[in-house]
Amino acid sequence: MSFIKDDHSEGPVAKKIEQQTAKLPSDLFLWAALGSMAASATLKLTGRGKTSLFVGQWATSFLLLGIYNKIVKVEGSDAKDPAGK
């Protein structure tokens, strides 16, 4: 039993987001995650513990956005709709 519809297509908003996201290099998100970890460590060392925790938690969001970016590039709506419509 398959729950995935073969005729599923993305709406216009999702297509626009995918088009813009696909323009970003994948390593941008990796560098953003590493930067947030470095900033978090710096904040911790300067005694700003709560701010350090807040900034350190951004790394997971950046990495998740990087995964989304990669999926869009490989399996986005353009993969099934070559005309990009």
C-alpha cells in the first residue's frame, strides 16, 4: 500500500521557494552551522552562557536547511517538471 501520490505536484509558493533555495550553495549551511558553534563557544568563554546556548542551537537549524537545500537540488519539483512550471 503506497501513501505517496504519483500525481502530486507542488504549489506555486513551494516552487518559488525551491527555485530560490536551489541557488544557494550547499556548503553555505555547513559554514553557517560551524560559525554558530564557534560564536557559541566564544560567548561561553566570555561569560554569556544563556546567549551561548541560544546561538549554539542555531547549528541544527542550519544543518536541517542544508539537508532541505540538497533534497531540493536532487529531488525538487524541477526533477519531475523539466519545464519548471
